[in-house]
Amino acid sequence: MTIGRLNHVGVATPSIENSIKLYRDMLGVSSIETPFDLPAQGVRVCFVNLPNSQIELIEPLGEDSPIHGFLAKNPKGGQHHICFEVEDIVAARDEMRARGATILGTGEPRIGAHGTPIIFLHPKDMGGVLIELMETPDH
């Protein structure tokens, strides 16, 4: 398995609305999607479209959101994860396990914010970076 292109950088934020203002007003981004809730993952998400990738803004949704822990350590928010595309998420998961990577959660792919299967790789095995692998929609 070889990772594909960078799909997005996940940025945790205490306020998607304030982050939208930053990307729109300070950085001049004109293509920002409507925020939406992902209750199964405990997050509210908004994609900021860039010419070569996306920024995924992630805000906690509910008291059990996994983003609360990140924001407790980083109250203003910050880079949460990076996401790379793969052709086959199950094959990628199995290969990463064989190489010694820890798959977070149950280890089974789940549907992510793009509506495609995803897994997360533990930062302790990835140089301190939380890595998301996302199956590309055309596979």
C-alpha cells in the first residue's frame, strides 16, 4: 500500500463560526461549505475548499465528543489530523496492522464526513501525528 494524495487537514476548533470568519475574512477563502453535524462521531464539521485540498474544521458536538480532550490541551484549537486517500480501506488497514500500526476504535472502517469509509492510525505509531486514511469515493 502507498498512500494517495492529501485529502484534508483536520483542524479542531472551539467555534466553527469563528474559524469560518478566519478563513474567509483573513485568508480570503471564498469556497466554504455549510457546517453539518456528525452525531455518531460527536463532531460538527465544515469543509473549507482550497485549490489543492481541504481544511476540515471540527467542533465538539455533545458532552462525549472526542474533540473536548484535544481542546482541553489546545483551547484555541489547532491541527488535529491529516487525511490521506487510499484505494481500498480494508486492504490499507490490514497492511498497516501488519506493519505494526495501531488502528483506533474497533479497527473496523466507519463512514467519515465525506461519506466514505475511514480509519485512524494512532499517533504513537505515526511520528506523533494522528493519521486518517480515507477510501477514495471512486473505488
